[in-house]
Amino acid sequence: MRVSAGAAVLGLAVAMTALGASAAVAAAPAVAPPPVAAADESCWYAVDTGQSLCVKTGEDLVAAVAEEQGVRLIIPDGEKVSGLKVDARSEAALAPAGALASTAVSTIYDDNNYGGGSYTMSVSSGSCATTAYGFTDLGPIGWYNRVSSFKSYGSCKTAVFSSTNYGGSSTGYWASLSSVGSMNDLAKSWRVSG
């Protein structure tokens, strides 16, 4: 069963922080809440539009996003998502003409070396150079104590934290980390910035 935008998630804040001297918190746009990932699922969430989709890990998430949401999810060629390597050229052909493009900024993974289930965060406008994106609480999306590795895309860098609200111990900000080391399966919040 696939889950798309509109799943009820209580107590979740998707933090979008405008970067600057004081790093003031900007109001998050009124969008649908992110999907809750089951242990055997991989999910995508566009933080700026609220569009989302979950598939069983091992299914082609990028193709499903194009077919079911009409969105071209841009992830670099050869990267792994939902346990599969992305074939960017083939995936681009699946999206309808004029489809909204949403560029991945970060993916977290269940296993070391970018394996197992995954959760990908993307944006259709903006960049990590000017905005930070994140989940202040991974529990409501089904990712408490699951993160073992992560990838960042473009100019973005990712960090995971042992407490909600980006608190406690952390690992990051790195472009990619095939193992989060001592933070393995301890993350409770996830942030991406430039």
C-alpha cells in the first residue's frame, strides 16, 4: 500500500530556517504533513509543497513519484534510494511533460553504506545556500533511532542529532556519511543546510 500526502501526523514541525547572521526561524509553509514510514518502506517528502509518497523498500521510489504524483524527483545518477540505484536519464523520461521538478537535498538510510529503507527530503525551489531544512522530530515520521548513514546532494550538508529540536550529540554537517558511527540508530532529528 502506498501512502501519499495527507497522512495525519501530529506534533511534527518541518523546520525551514532562513540562514543569516541570526539564523531566524521562518514560518513553515502551509503544506501537508510528511508521511509516516513503516519499517519496510522508503519515503519521499517535498518540504516546500507537502507532496509525498512511500513505497515498499526495493520498489522504484523515483519512478513512483513521477507516475503517481506527476513530479520529477531529481536525484543524482547512480545514487541509491529505496535500495535501488537511480538511473537519472530513465527516470526523467517517466515524468509528464512540464512536470514540477523537486530536487533532493538529503536522504537518510536504515543501514550503513546507504542501504535498506530510506527517507528523501526535496525542494522545488530554494537551496541549502539560503535555507536550512529539517525534521525537528523524527518520531512522527517513523524514523526514531533508525538512521545509520546519509547522503546530501548539491551544495547541501546533513547532520543528525540524538535529541529532538537538533539537540544532544550530533554527527555532521557532512555531504555524505556511509556510517554515522556512534550515532548509529540514535538520531531523533535531522537537519540539512549549506
